[in-house]
Amino acid sequence: MCMVIFAPIFAICAFATCGGYYGHLQVKVDCADRRQNNRSINIDFGYPFRLQQVHFEAPLCKENRDEIIFLEGDFSSAAQYFMTVGVFAFLYSLLATIVYVFYQNKYLKNNRGPLVDFVVTIIFSFMWLVSSCCWAKTLSDIKTVTNPTQVLLLITSCRAQENKCTATEEPLWSRLNTSVVFGFVNVVLWSGNIWFVFKETGWYKTGQRYPTRSASGKRSGSMRQRLYSESSFDQPEENFAPSRQNSFNLSKGDFDHQLQRQASINQTQVSFSLPQTYLGKPVIYDREDKVASQGPMIFVNEM
């Protein structure tokens, strides 16, 4: 969202301060023979800084005529590249603003919008970096070429020591210096916006769905799991100790009850058991207690 707000503003500031520059240099030539005194020479240049096409007329003190002098260097490529990046960045930021505000649902549909925005943001970040560095170096070269001392050396009359040449006006570089600053501000702005656009893509959401744990997190997780397992082993022993004691008491009571039943059964068997007998030969007694006949004999074992 920060790119939506500030990117168009800084893009306009970048290419406006570069594209609308106009420089003016003025030098004065004073010949020693007084043929041409206080001759002022105006040199104008500006965007796209094709300085080899900038020319001016300087007096020849010894020949009473003028010579045509051209400046040196063609710096249009870096300046135009910087301007192109600024204009396209401005247009894309406006398009992105319209999409974010009015077409948010279509932007997030199928994850295509965030992916395209992510790739384009990376490309513009790289292009701003390259163009800003190239433009900063080119501006340094332009300052060197248009330096009054360097310009005076191009004039034939000024190379003679008897003539006097001075610079009365020098170009102002504050506007071009500001364009370089705005260029690097755009680098920081677009590079920082990469993270915010990446959060809208499916790659970031996939990473959030399956987060990776660090080594310390894994150690703490394993430690918690081990403590949980130990507590789970201790907890059943404490919980089931009363139930085990109850089951032991129940089994003990059942055993006592079983013993009582066994004893009652044995007692019943003893009370209803018949005496053991042995059949021998029978003996018959008469009324006089004499043995009349002897039959089978019965022996009773007392219990």
C-alpha cells in the first residue's frame, strides 16, 4: 500500500527534475590588444544533454573574427534511460492504484495478480537502481564538461596568457542533484515494496500453512513431548491405584466368600455322609443270646 501512495509522487519528482533542466553558463573574454573588450559569451544546454551539439562563438583576438566551438560529450543515453524508467514507473503505479481500489477481487483471483505484481516490482526495483547509478555518474561527467575552467580552455583566445577570460555565470546543479536523490528514494521505495507484494502471493501463504521450526523450537517441542509422556505414565498409576486396591479387596472378599462356601459344603457333606460299613458274615442270636447262626457281620466305623 505504501507503493500505491508514494510511488507516483516520487516517480514524478524524479523525471520532472531531470527532464526540465536548463543550464546557463556565461564567460567573458577581454583581449589584450583592445580590439574586442568585455566580450560576453552565453552557453546554454539542457536535457537530453547532447553537449556535442551545443556550440557558441568566441572571438579570436589576433584575427578580428569569431570561431565556433562545440562542447564535448553525449550524455543523452543515461538521462533518457532515467527518464524512461521514471515515466513507466509512474504509469504502472497509477495502474496498480486503480486495480487495488476498484478491482481487488479480480486482483486476488487465482493468485495471478499478486504474482505479476511481484515480478514487475522486482524488475522496477532493479531498473531504478541501475538508472539512478548511471545517472549519478553521468551527472558528474556533465559537471566536469561544463565546468567554466574546462570551457575556457576550449577558447583559443583564453589559452593565451595576455588575454583575460573569466566566468560570470555558472550553472545551478541543485535541480539535477535532487533528481539523483529522488532516483535512489525510488530504489528504496520499490525494493521495500517487494516484501509487501510477496505477502499477497501464494508462496508466502504456503509457507505460513506449513511453518518450519528452528532447532531450538524442535528441542523445546521434544522436551515438552517427553515431559508430557512422563506425566502420562505417572498419571494412570496414580489414578488407577485406588481401583487396583479396590479390585484387590474385591478379589480378597470373593476368596473369603468362596472359602466360607467351601466350608459350608464340606460341613454339609460331613453331616450327610453315611458311615463306612463292612459286611461280614451274619450272626443270628436267639432269645437266650446264643448264636443260632452266623451270617454277614457289619462293622461300623465311628466318624
